Amino acid sequence: MNIPQELKYSKDHEWVRIDGNRVTVGITDYAQAQLGDVVFVELPEPGTEVSTGAGFSVVESVKAVSDIYAPVSGTVLEVNEALADAPEIVNQSPYEDGWIVVIELADEAELDELLDSEAYEELLAEGGQ
Amino acid sequence: MTAMKTPLYETHLKYGGKIVEFGGWLLPVQYAGILEEHKAVREKAGLFDVSHMGEVLVKGLDALAFLQKVVTNDVAAMTDHKAQYTPMCYPDGGTVDDLLIYRRSMNEYFLVINAANIEKDWQWLQENSAGFAVELTNLSAETAELALQGPLAETILRTLTEVPVEQLGYYWFIPELLVAGKKVMLSRTGYTGEDGFEFYCRPDEAAFLWEAIMEAGKPYGLMPAGLGCRDTLRFEAALPLYGHELSATITPIEAGIGKFVALDKEDFNGRAVLAEQKQNGPRRKIAGFVLTGRGIARAGYPVIYEGRQIGTVTTGSYAPTLEQNIGLALVEAEYAGVGQTFAVEIRGKHIPAEVIKKPFYHRKGK
């Protein structure tokens, strides 16, 4: 299971890449493997306000519908339009090309609540939930 | 009730199967991935464990008369070693189950029923057998079943048996033959919309048979296939799944499988209601649709026309062979015609859809 060290993680299996007051968000390698073949991603509109723990996107595999929860609060700046026509990118490249949104942070302090790669690895070892 | 394991449970783990519970059974939803397995079955071959299915033997002088009463298709039309698909209905026309009947001889029939319905069907068959000279035996626990499906299924099977299986016609069976040295009953049947075979064998020989078939299929691209692609394959072929397109409150006429309801035979359970629906048309129908807007319809989602709910999605999915998001829905009959538009409510949004012809997928050739 690939868990890049430079990223932060939520307990709901989203990853966060921090770049100043902007963060890029996607789902982890573990999450995409659990879902199986992703065939649809519902993207929010840029400008949408999101709050920590609330669903802002939906990723669907052949059999499952899975809510994606915001790991931080803020405003959606960009969405990965490529996923509209090629949702399988989430499986193929969960941490790079398969990013879902870029969020402008409302409160940088929220980043401290996220897990580092070691803590996320531990979470998975405990059974993933 | 704890979920049961088929005789192939350990084999599934060995092949990397991702286990889920289905109809009270622990079965693999996928091995390599649903899309890959789906493609293998359409283009090459896939091997399924369907040991969860139930089997009932009906034997006796009144076996035919009994079956004519409980199922809707014409069992008398069968000859020895023929298989037949049929719904089984309640007197009100609702569906108890859909099943396969194999005629072993004039007085002996082998029924294959849905896993989740075994107990219910067994009760129903027993209740209905009063007054008939028949003996019913529930063989579910002592029968394992494998399905080898796909255009290369025949080629693979020919390497495992001396019997000229290429001569076996669609919906015919061989009551006993050796496959990889093991005694099986073999039929040319399936639930994928492809050519293929189903094997019934002893539970303690199922794992051996599985390995032998996988080995023989290696050069042909055979893949182990899970429940996930079994569902997408049958769905593209618009084959009904009990609990979705058929249920105690959905008749076979509403489900669009009226050709398996034989009104020209003697009286049977549900006849009056089914005859009326066949003559005048049912009030609701299963319609096939494609979403013309973005989204995936799922079972249970409402179908909306001009702000009013006119039906419910029974199965919806991305269709791997068609590469479209399609569905089946039970809707008021006037909205079921090809070209009709309506909307499917997905997470509060109304996504446009259009009724298209069923089945969505039809294999070339035969």
C-alpha cells in the first residue's frame, strides 16, 4: 500500500497536499483499492464552500457509491475536470493525476487535526476504520 | 444467521477473491477487478462459483402435473435432457422465484433455484405438493455448481472431456459425464448473455474441478470471475435478477418475460392474473433506459416524470461492454416505450434518461 510521506491524511481515507493556504485533495491508494474500478466521479462546482467532515464529492465504482468528505473547511478553487471523462485515473494514479479538488483553506489550524503518513499507516493496520 | 461458505471458499482466498456476503453466502465479489473479469467473459472466458444456488429434485408419477401447477412455463414441452427457464408464481401473479428445470426423465426433474430463496421455495413447493404423487428432495447442501462462461468456454471444456460437448445445444444437458475425471451433470446454460456451460458436482470435488478448469483455460485467457461481473453481465443482457426485476410484488408479465408464461397449458398458480395482464397489458413494466445526463442510476432511485414519481430503478450500473450508464426500472406502462424520456433522481437531482431497447447487449452469432 502506497502512503507518501509528504502528504497528510484524514480518517476517511482522503489525502491532502499542502501548498501555502491551498490544499489538493484526493482519495488514498487504500481507498481506491477498496472501491474497485472507479466509473464515475461527481465533482463540486468551483466556488462551493465545504466544511470538515461533510460530503462534497461522490466517487462510484461498479458496485459502490462512496461519499468523499472534506478533510478541511474552505472554498473549492479547482476541480479535476479530467475525471469526468476518465474516472479510472483515480485507480491508476490516486496521489497524482487522480486528485479531485483544490481547496482554499478557511483555517490553517485545521491541518493539525490531520494524520501524518505514519499515523495513517497505523490506522490501516488497525483495520482501516 | 452466520453466512455460509461454499466448498470453494478457500480456493477463492487463494485466487485473491474479495469476499462479500450475498444471499447468506460468503462469495467473491471480484478477484482481479469487475471490469477486467467482465471483459474476459465477453471476449474469452470466466469461471464462476455458483454453489450457493439451491437444487431440488422432484420425482414421482405426478412430477409433471405438479410442476405444471407451480411454474408458469410449459414443462410438458420438454423432452428428456432438456433444460427450461421458468418463473414460479403465487396465485396473485407475484413471483416466488425464477428457476431452471432440467428434465432427467418423464417422472424426474431437477430444479435450480436462487440462493436467497431456498428456504422459501422449499416450503412453497412442499405446500403445493399436497395431493400429488411426488417426492421432493432438497439437494442444495450436497450439490456444488460451477459456471464456465464466454466465447472460449467450449474450446476450454473440450480439453477436459472425451464427450463431444460441442454437440450439446443451448439449454440441453448431459446428466452424467466425466470432466477432468470427475462425474458431473453438464448443461449449456448461463446467466451472462454469453455461450457457456454449468457444471453440477459433488461439493468435495468442486475445488479439484475448479483447478482443472483454470489450468485448462490458462492458454485461452480464462479468469476467475466474481459476483460483481456476474451482475453486470446479466444486467447488460437484461436477464432479471430476483429481488430486483422480479419479486413477490412484480409479475413475470410486468418484468417483460411473458414468453415464459404459457397460457395454453392447464391451470397453474397465478394464471388468471397473468392472463389478464398478458391480454390487456400490465399497468407497470420494466423499461431499459440510458442516462443522457451525468450520473449512475442505482436500485431504489425514484423515476420522475413532470415532477411526479412514475417508478423506481430496479438495477442500475455502468455497463462495461456498452460503456454507458444504463438501468432497468419498473415504471407505469405508458412511460415504458422506446424513446420515452423521464428523469432519475440521483442525490436530489433529476438526471435525464431515455428508454432504449432491451436487451442492452446481444451476443453475435447464435
